[in-house]
Amino acid sequence: QVAPPSRGRCGERPSPSQRPRGPIPAAAMGESFSRSIQACWDPEGTAAIIRKKKAQRAAINEYSAKLDELEKSGPSEREGLINAIKSLDRENMKKREGAFWRELQEHADWAGIKTRREAAGIA
């Protein structure tokens, strides 16, 4: 995606070199408009969605980091790292009465985490 052009000083139009090149896809414009309208009509709901997505991303990043460590570790460290991942599972299962865990498993990036867990022997 192309960032919106800078308006410069006091609303000056951007120079031709600052303008985005090529047409903006209609779907992207509609999606952006829809998000903007949603944010105006329901700012608390929009903030909740953003917090949820940030929490999911943080959890996925944490799982990824722990799996990276596990994949690089020796046999002596393996059990402790598997226990750390299982502890993270339990922690995430408790969030929002289990809703966070269900939604996390529906996240597009969870499939990669699941594959890596299975390869490491973590159910």
C-alpha cells in the first residue's frame, strides 16, 4: 500500500514526485472507507478490535520466539522450553474466559505455529 501524500505546509498540494503512482484499487478504497466509518460510529468497538489484534500478534510473536529457541536448543534444554510453551498455552486459555484462545487459533498466522508445534512434538 502507498502512504497518503504529505500535504506540506498549510494544505499545499504535493509535488508530482510526492504523489502516489498508479491507480488505487477500488477494494482498498472501500475497505479504508468502511474502517473510517466504523471508527466514527463505534470508536470503543474499534479500539477493542485493535487491542484484540495487537494481543493476538503479541501472542503469535511470543510462540514464534519460543519455537525458535526450541528448534535451536539441545536435548538438555528441550523439556524446559516445551514446558514454557505449554505454560503460555495455559495462560492464553485463561484470557477472556477462553475466547482469546479460540480466536488465536483462528488467526491466519496460527497455522504456521501449529505446524511448528506438531513438528516439535507439542500437541
